[in-house]
Amino acid sequence: MRFRQFTRAEADFGADCLAGQGDGGAADLRRGAGWRGDAAGSFGLAQERDRLQREIGKIDGEIAKAEKKLGNDAFLAKAPLEVVDEQKDRLEEGMALRGKLTAALERLAG
């Protein structure tokens, strides 16, 4: 199972936004685009900030689980190489996703 299956964050990217045809909403902010919504917007900035913070909290939990397993000598000694590699991949993907979400949160704040 891949890390992305544990969080909604990347699922929130619509196909249009990934193709660069977004509507100026939250997914565009996560991609690095500037805010193009109106004052009313289709969502509130405070709600989006809260959602990003919740997602970061979930990802932090997943990162901690992977780090704990990879830091456990008994796990490393007994687990098949594929399982260890999967945990390393989950940790790497989690760290990358956390970075993206943190950057999006900073763009919302600034």
C-alpha cells in the first residue's frame, strides 16, 4: 500500500488542476499558483488553512510510524527487504507531501 492511500491531500488535485487548467481554488494554491478567487470564494481561507493543518497532522502521524519501524533493529532484521523498502518509500513520500502542504499553508498565510 502506498502512502497516498492514507491521505486525501493529493486526491484533492483535480485532473484540470494537474493539467494547469485550474480555477484558482485550493488545488491551484498547492501547485504554487497565486490566489485568483473572489472575496466570497468557493471556500473560506480559514477552512482551507484548518484542512491543511489537519492533513499535515495526519501525515506527521504516518511519518512517525514509518520512522519508528525503520528505527527498530528487530523490525529491520526480521522484515523482508520489500517491506523495508515500502516503509522507506512511505517515509519519503510522506516527507515530500508534508513539504508541499506546508508550502501551501505558508502561501495561504502570506
